[in-house]
Amino acid sequence: MSALEDEVHARLLSDPSNTVPGQGQIAALVRRADPLLGADGVARAVVGVASRVVGLGALDPLLG
């Protein structure tokens, strides 16, 4: 996991609403944390964060 993914993950965990974030919400947080990151980097970070939040973390890509 990257430092960017760690930062976005921590922000999501600190959200008091306790709702499952959508990819759009995760992407917005990624872009806010690193506004110069390209589209491919944003997409990779979104997948990484989403797998930690709603999936099986590092195992997610291996399973499907």
C-alpha cells in the first residue's frame, strides 16, 4: 500500500457517517490528497483503497 492510499483510507475511517464510500467519493479524496496524480494513478489508488475498505485488502486482486 502506498502512503497516498494510507492517507485516504485514514480519512475514510475518520468519517463519522460510517457509510460505505463509492468509487467517486474515494477518487475525490485521492485527487484532493494528490492533485497532480494522473488518471491511471487515481484509478490504481481507488482500487487499492476500495479493496481495503469494502473488500479483502491485498487479497482482493488475487481472488478476482
